[in-house]
Amino acid sequence: MTEHGFPRSGPTRRQALSGAAVVGAAATFVAAPAAASADAAPAHGIGKTPIGIGRQRPSRELRGLLAQIDPARLKATVLKLTTFGTRHTLSSQTDPARGIGAATDWVVAQLEAIAATSGGRMTVARQSFVQPVGSRIPVPTTITNVIATLKGTAATERVYVVTGHLDSRVTDVMNFTSDAPGADDDASGVAAVLETARLFATRSFAGTLVFATVAGEEQGLYGSAFMAAQMKASGTDVQGMFSNDIVGASSAWDGTPPDPHTVRLFVEGVPTSETAAQAAVRQAVGGENDGPSRQLARFAQDVAVNEATDMEIRVVWRRDRYLRGSDHISFLQHAYPAGRFTEPRENFNHEHQDTRVADGVQYGDLPEFCDFDYLARVTRVNAATLWSLAAGPGTPKGVTILTTPPPNFSGINTTTLTWTRGDDAGLTGYEVVLRETTAAVWTEALAVGDVTTVTLPISKDNVQFGVRAVGAGELRSPVAFPVVG
């Protein structure tokens, strides 16, 4: 017997299913091509692709877009943002040269210039509100997000959001007068957002893209919290959100080796927004590793880890760094899939520090400690992910796993999945994806055609299932994990 309890000889589950009927209109079983070596361990009999299936190769158009991401432009943005002295949320909003107000005006002007190249598809707005007295807000304070929206063409709007936070701070989070250059935290994220917006503005996508700089992050995620709440209140279908926070340095400057080709992506498992009823179902079916944000991370790895980005994505199975948080949490609180991109290892000499020299060591978040070639690669990861989301089909809706088998089947060793057909132009069909419950990524895909229900001769007890849409150009959506029906 193998370690999994399967015989060493005889047909594998893959071989057995290759000739098995899959119920669903025009549905057939198609195994994904193996991406691993021939001696890779079978995934409990359902596949041999431990590094994941369905990795999308970047198209010529996407490669061309990624090649235009400019380290020099990113550097210029970071340098410009540091010239405002401080961008603290409580700093001046009227001084034309110093403070959060002047920085906001500059960002608006940049995005308006970018929008002018879009043929009317992109609009720019200031989203301002007064934050009442609260944690780290001593007096009522106006907070302003800057939001550029590139309207998509899909019949039913779906939205993808990318943010960087404009505000900065020093050692004392309430000190709004000292210089707080905030080069890495988070001028780097703002630069990535502006550069991505510049390149996307001249192109048309099915999905709507939102490029935003948010404020109030250091004081308590106030800007992003307002933005996410407004989207939820208006019924906006946000199918993916990424916060870029501290993405400008590849070296920690602490003697540890630099890691210039890796970016971390933090994603929660159990949803922040989960209700007690949802928790009870999750505990019964074992969906701790299958929340929407985990599916978004798997998608990012599939589409943005390649030679065109020259990057690896290190997915970290936490909502954020240990006991810490960023703007994606505001979206998680409203049940939107979201994650946080950040550099491989933070340098605390150059983060949340007064600018000073002590014992011969330079402290402060200064631009000379950024790596702009690295920031360009992080921006390519963002762009490749957003392009693939917005150009491909939307995540399937209404995916349900039935607990009662259909009349033509007896017993419980079958699995029936249903979903709602999307209205994406160019939609060609769907794939059911599978993996061992212990596998980190999906390991096998079953092409089931343009159908909305399928019954598989596989027990739901032993593996995890998901459904993804396939569109024009073989672009695939993120996976939807089924609910119980």
C-alpha cells in the first residue's frame, strides 16, 4: 500500500475517472496537463501537479504592458511625495507646499492627467468625509481619498480595487509637525497605483478597475474603511482588492540577504466577516483554507509568477503581519476578497521612525533605502493580476454543492455542483477544480463545458472542489468555493 492507502498496482483514480461519465450538458472529463516531474507524488489519486494547475501565460498584450512599467517614473513619484515634508493625516490641508492637503492635490492632478488619456473611460474624484474624534484622531478631521475609476464594459459590473495609502508618520503617531517622508511607507504603494493607472487608462477591460490613494491609514484605516463602506452600501460587486503597503525595498539592511524577486501577499483564511451560521457550516465542511481571499491569492500566483514579472509571490496565510493591519482589512470587513502586498522583510530603522542619525545609524523612511527596480517588479505583479482579473471572466456566482444526489445516482459517493451562468462576453464554459484537502493549491481541473450543473463520481468527503469560468483567450477567473445546498 502507498502512504495514502492506495494499492501500488491497478488503476489510479485519474485512470478510473478518465473513462467515467460526468453528468452535465456536453460535459466530459479533461485532466489538466501535468506541470510537475513524472516522479511527483500523486495528489491522493486525483492528479500530479503539486505546483498548481491552469497557470495562465501572459499574452503578448500583457507582456507589452508590463514592459512599459518604468522604475524611473516610480522613483520620481516617491521623491516628489517626500518633498511635502509630512503627509500625516493631521497635518495641514491648506498649505500649498507642505502637508497632506498639498500631497492630495498633487495626486489628483496626476490622476486627472492620466484620465485625460482614457477617452472618457476613467474618472477621478475626491472622496472626502469628516472623521469624528476617535483612536488617534484628537479633533474632527477631514480625510480625503482620491479615486480613479476605469469603467469596464461587462454587462454586469464587477470591480477590482488597488490602493496605496498617502499618509505618513514618525515615531510618535500623533506627531503631525515633524518631517515624515514616508518613502517606503507608503509612497511606494502610491507610486505603484499611479503607474498602473497610467498604463491601464488607454486600454479597455470588461471589469471595472479602481485605482485609489487612501488616507488615515496610520491613524486607524479610516480612509479605506469609509471607501469600503460606501462601496458596500451602493451594492458594488468588488471581486478583488489589493493593498500595496511598504512595497519599495528588497533589503532589510539588517545583515539578512536581500530578496529582490519576492513579494509577500497576506491573505486570511477564515473570513473576517464570517457570521456564526457561516462558521458552523465551515466547521462542518472544512473550508478554513478556502475563503475568497485565499482563492484570490491562488489566482495571483497563477497569473503573476512568470518571467514577465520576474517575481515570486510568497503567500502568507495570515490576514496581515503578526497583530498588525493595513487597508485591505477594511474590505475584508465587508466580505470582499482582499489581500496585502508587502516587501519580503520590513526594515524597522526606516519605518515609523523620526529622521535622525543615532550611533552612526541613519533612521527614517528615506528614499535612498528604496529599490526602484524592485518596486517596478512589484508593480508588474499588481498589473499582471489586475489585467488578468479585469480582462477575464468574473468569478462564478451561486456555486453550490448539493448534499442530496440526483435521482439517477444512488449513494453518497458522487458530488453534484451547480452555479449561475455568468453574462460575460466571450464566456466559453467552466472548469471544476480539485485538490487534496491538505494541498495548498488546486491540482487538477475538469473541463465541464458551458453548463450550470455537473455530477462527478468523486466523493465530496475526500477532496475540495471549486468552480472557475473560462473566457476568450483561455483566460480563467478566480475559483469560487461552493456553499452547501
